[in-house]
Amino acid sequence: MKVEIWSDVMCPFCYIGKRRFETALAQSTHKDEIQVEWKSFQLNPDMVTSPGTNINQYLAKIKGWTLEQAEEMNAHVTDMAAEAGLTYNFDKAIVANSFNAHRFSHLAKKHGLGDAAEEQLFKAYFTDGKNTDDINTLVELGTAIGLDAAEVKQTLESDAYAGEVREDIIEAQRLGVRGVPFFVLDRKYGISGAQAVPVFEETIEKAFTEWQQENPKLNIVEGDSCGPDGNC
């Protein structure tokens, strides 16, 4: 069964949602039969990358808040993240457009490393204060999960995967996604937001039970045969 997750690297609830979903999935007896696919979504497509500005400063400016108000709001989210085992450093988080990060994620997905890429991006953004719009940073994150540095650099210096990112966003609109994280299970059930672990557990179980009924396993009668490894 497939679970699709729409997210944006700059969304603090997406990282929290990722952890809560992972906790629920790890406790499921069906975890080995569930495929997770990450999808792109941009909360602010027009955001201009500003390495000298952190998220607290950015929020204060665009919302007309004081810096103290922005820090207070993000302190609450930081506490939520800590409960999920995550460390958020909003005073270090760099304002960065996420389009290149999404293209990077699509490259990683091509190599079966989509989930690892998302983990690296979230940690880089919220914990380590790295510029996730910077090509050199993305090359570094790519090599950390096993991607070829030259391929990452060449990809990001071109417009590769731009179409795939936009298609994900359009697909989200068709499904009625208004915010992220958004989890779609077997194209039957949707979970909006970083819900509590039991919500994920219950929905995973319900969706998988229905999927299993619609996709029964074959009852195989074993006999003499040859396999692709040459063993007969």
C-alpha cells in the first residue's frame, strides 16, 4: 500500500508530522508492506532566499510582530518538536526558497532515497541552520545519503525536476490539499496536519485492511522451479 506525503521543508509541522507518522508506522504489523512517497508543496513560492535573516526575524517583519512575539510563537513549536524528539533552532533557521530543495528531493527519490533526503533537509533547515536553497549545501546533504556529488550539482545547476515539483503542487490542488503536512493513504484516506500518533495508527490500520481485501495474496503451491539467480 502506498502512502503519499505532501510537505515543504520550511514547514515546522511537517518535520513533527514525519516523526509522528514514523512512530505509528513502526508499530504497525504491516510496515513492511507500506511504501512511502514524498511529494512537493510550496507554502511560499515567492519567498526570496536571505542567508542573513533567520525565521524569527522574517516572521516579525512580514507579520508586523516584534521579534519577541515571533520568538515566543516559535518557542511553542520548539516544545512540540522536542516532544517528538526533534531539536529546532529558529534563531539559526535561514530564510530560503524551497524549490531547489524539492528538486533535490526528486533526484533522491529517483535513487530510492526520498525519505533520507527529506530527513536531511528538515534537519539542515530546523536544527543545523543551513541554507537549503544553496547548491553546495544540497550537494553536501546528497553525499551524506549516498548520492553522487557531481550528479547532484549538475542536476541543480539545470532545471531538472522542475516539472515534477510543479506537477506535485498541481496534484495537491486537485486533491484539495490546502496545507501541509498532508498524508494520503491508498488514495482513500487523507490526514491533514501533524496529528497525534494514535490518529496515524488508526488510519494506517483501516486503510491497509481495505487495501489488503482488494489486493489478496496468491495462495502458492510450491514445486520444482528455477529462479532468476540461476538456482534450480
